[in-house]
Amino acid sequence: MDACHAVLIAAMRGIQVAIMKAMTNIILEVGCSYDDIFNGGKHI
């Protein structure tokens, strides 16, 4: 494996991690907004 492939693989992994974090944040935000709607804004 040469340096270019190593950099590409690292970049791909970094992008995947960033996407996972972004999706998790979106899911959490949507989940919290649903909780606010259904629980009248009360946080557990």
C-alpha cells in the first residue's frame, strides 16, 4: 500500500465518521423535538 492509498483510506474513514456523527446529531435533535411535542416540552 502506498502513501496515496493510505491517505485516501484515512480520508474515507474520516468522512464516514463525520457522516455518522452528523446523522446521530440529527436523530437526537429530531428525537428531542418529538419528545418536546409529545411530552409538552418536559425533559426527563
